[in-house]
Amino acid sequence: MPAVDPQVTASELLRVFHHDEPYLFLGAAFTTVAILAAAFAFLRRKVDSLAVYFALFAFLYGQRLWVQAGLLETLIPPSQLFERLRSGIDFLVPIPAFLFFDAAGLLHRRGKVLGYVLGILLGSLAVATFAFGPSHSYHVINDVVVIAALVLLVIQSLLNRDRNRDFVVVRRGLLIFVAFALWDNVVGAFGRTSKIEPYGFVAFLAALGYVAARQILERDQQLNAIQKELEVARRMQLSILPGEFPHSANFRVAARYVPMTSVAGDFYDFIVADDHQAGILIADVSGHGVPAALIASMVKLAATSQRAQAADPSSFLSGMNSALQGNTQNQFVTAAYVHLNSESQELRYSAAHRLEQGDRLLLYTDGIVEATDASGKFFGQDGLSDLLRATSRLPPSDAADRIIASVEEWSVSQDDDLTVLVCDYVRTDS
């Protein structure tokens, strides 16, 4: 077996390296851009399809330049796995590009259908290549499909009079990329070799990067604006809730409110509050978020309008119902109202009950009893009753804190607003 001349081998490697040097550099640059885009999406701690598809597109294109470089072919021993990888990656590169166009809103309905059909076709070619090996017919199909799709995309972009800034930027980058890609394919059809497409991809990638960065930044700005508005709404909602129950010789009342979101639909109020009376309202608006919070504000106004009926719970709730009826869209309000009178020692709810020294009244919304643990078991009425008995010797504020803490410890996640009011009747002789 003749010996291999190391000098000739080194010269050959150096020649191949110089030939592939621009493409190796571009492959590394595209891969770096992809990694940075993916890292940016990860650091933002939320999935952004634009960043993901952009990163995947740039990564696959960069890896294709490396895998198909002559230098790598020279250094890696021949194998079926490597040949299938070199061939199959061609079919994978266009798929995230179409997904990016779709996520960026640059494809119309027909364009979306075409993109998904092409994605399925190219994905099938890639699977067939990895499973059965390279085939010239696969690449013919790929070339025809990709060129046709690019030409149609260019025609659509030229006919489209959309003045959207993103569309204009992408169209310019796409025209450069398509021109370079078509040149390579036309030259190749005549048996000549040309590989200027990667340089066109630089312009195209720069256009996509600009669109991705601008849209992500715009979405962040919109999200920040929404967060600020929600914070204002949260402060406004908290302002409609009463402060501490006024000092009373006969009643000790504590309230705790833990909304599931920034704003929510639970509500409570002290309709009357003095040494002899305590009118306590608790309400729960169906749903969550801003719509529920707006209706909770309406509940506040409805309750205020019925203050003259505070001593009669039935009339009080009936008046509220009349005021709210027809004004809550498709949402509904559940509410409970009690009136306590220390002079007559009565608690009025749906019927009159005698108040006894040391009686404790607990009002709560369904988020308390419907909290679920990891197995899906409700906290339930029994659990709340046991907890109420266990905290019977604690002052109202501590008991309310203990109830909220126990429910939060029980539940896997907070799926509803939590509101609880604890009222003690302490009889005095004054």
C-alpha cells in the first residue's frame, strides 16, 4: 500500500479550507445569531414564536453551510449517516422560514395554506432521506418546490400594496435572497458552479432579524402599557374596598382579600358600622380580570344606593338586584349580606337568629372551599369548618390570616380569588 504524502495532504486541506473559508465563516455567524436569538427568547422567560422560528431558521442554514463544506467532507470518514445528514438538511431549512412568515403576519390565507403544504412535503422528503438515503429525485422536487414558492412569494409581495413597514423590509431582503438563489440554480442548470446564495441570505436574515426585533420590542412595549393600566385598575379597585372596620364596642371584624390576578371580581363592604350595628356585604362576580372588576365597581354603587335598607337584608339584596339587573352583560353576581344588631342581639340573614356572646360570623367566597390540592381534592366546607373551630380562640385578624394561609398551603395554584371576613360579637352592657 503506497504511503500518503503528508505535504500533499496538508496542501489539499489548505486549498479546501481557503475555498470554503467564506462559507465556514457565514455558517458560524448564522449559528451565532441563532444562539443569541434563542438565548434572548429564553431570558425573556416566555415563548415567542417569532424569535424561535428566526433562531431555528438561522441555525439550520448555518449548519447546512458547515455540513456541506468540502473541508468537513475531507476530514470526516465516509458514512451513510453523514451523507444522509448532508442531503436531508436541505429539506429542513425552508420549513422554519415559512413558519416565521406566518407568525409575523406576512402571509395571507392562501399563503398560509401553501406554506403548510410545502412544510409537510419538505418534511416528508427529509424523513425519507434520513430513512432510506439520498436521492437525486428528492433534490429535484425540493428545487422545483422551493424555487416555485420563492417566485410566488416574490410575485405576491410585488402585487401587494401593503405599506406595512415590516412587509416592505422583508420584501427587500427576500428579493435579494431570491435573486442570488435563482442565479445559483440557473447557473447550475448549465453545468456551472456558483455559490453566492449565502450572501443573499445575509441580507434576508438581516431583514428578518430587524422584523423580529422590532415586533418583539413593540409587543414588550404594549405589554408594559397593559401592565401599567392594570396597576392603575388594581389601585382603583382596592380603593373601593373599605379600610379597617371602625372601632366598635360590640363587633370585631377582619377582612382579607387575595385576588387571583391584578384585578378581580370579589368584593366586600361595610354598609353600616358603629357600636350597635354591623352591615357586612360580600360578593363574587363570575369570571376574572378587568370585566369582573368593572362589575364589582357597579356592585359597590348598587350597595351604596341601598344603604337605607341596611337593617333588612332581604330588601337590601332585592334593591341591589334591581339596580344591577340588565347591566352585567352575561356575568352574574353572587352575594351574601348580614345585618347584626347588638341592642336586639340579632343577626339578620335570610331569617332572624339570636346573637350570643362570643358568636363568630364567617363570610367567604367560593375560592376558599373550591381550592384543590395536587390530587384534585377540594378544601371543602368540612375543611373550612374544622379550621374555623381550630381558630376559634384567635382574634378575627389572626383567624382570617390563618384561613388564607391554610388555603394557599392546600392548593397547588390559585385558580380563583380568595376573600374572607371574620366578625365576632362581643356583648357589652353599655
